[in-house]
Amino acid sequence: MIRLSRMADYAVLLMTTIARDPNSVHAALTMAEATSLPVPTVSKVLANMARDGLLESIRGRDGGYRLARAPEAISVEQIISAVDGPIALTVCIEHGPGSCGLENCCPSRVNWRRINDAMSQALAGVSLAEIAVPALPPSVELSRVAAATGTG
């Protein structure tokens, strides 16, 4: 199973919350209350996002964080990488040649790079702006389409 780390999941949640009000300054305490995450976790994730240039840190009494770029210019891949490091689906991708005892007899070794690159490209192709918009349930979306086309 391929799964995001808990911290990467939290990072996506926090960044989408900020992206819904991209021009405001968001304090860690306020973000923790809005997302029901612990304040220390929120502080750590927001600091990682700022370290990687996705958020701008604002100091002072009314300080906090705001997006360093437009939500359209931030990808899901960048958010995940800011917390977990580069996308690496296998040990041989993460640590390079010589890191796996099965390397000499693994017929899929060459193709893991292709698979890993495809996953990274897919995540890089989805912007924060795209995921910050709440999706409608399928039944509501079908009703909207039917109403717009006169078929419903």
C-alpha cells in the first residue's frame, strides 16, 4: 500500500486551509483550532513549509504564516516533499545503488525509477489551488450537470 505519512497529510490539510484565505496571516494556534490538530504539530509543519519557501513567516503580535506564492504555483508534490523529503517509493530509489540486498537479482529495479517518476509527476501536476476547492459529492455534481444541460 502506498500511503502518505501522517505529517504529509497534515501538511496538505494545513496548506489547503491557508489557501482558502491566501492573503491573510494565519497563526499556528488559529490553524490548530480550525483543523483540530495539536498546536506543536501545526507549528512544526508550518515551520517546514516556511523553510521550503512555501509559506512566509510573519513576525510580531499579529504574526503567523501566509502563502509565499499563489496557490496555483504550489504543487502537492512540493508540500509532501517539504515534510517527508523527495518522493521515494522504494529503498533503492530513496538511498540509491547498493542500498538493497536484492539489487542484483531484482528484475523490476530498473522500472521502479519510472514508477517513482510517474508518481512524482502526478503529484507535481496537482496544484494547491485545485485541492483547496472542496469537491461536491457525486450526486450533487450530477444534478448540476443535468440542470446545466437540461437533461435532468
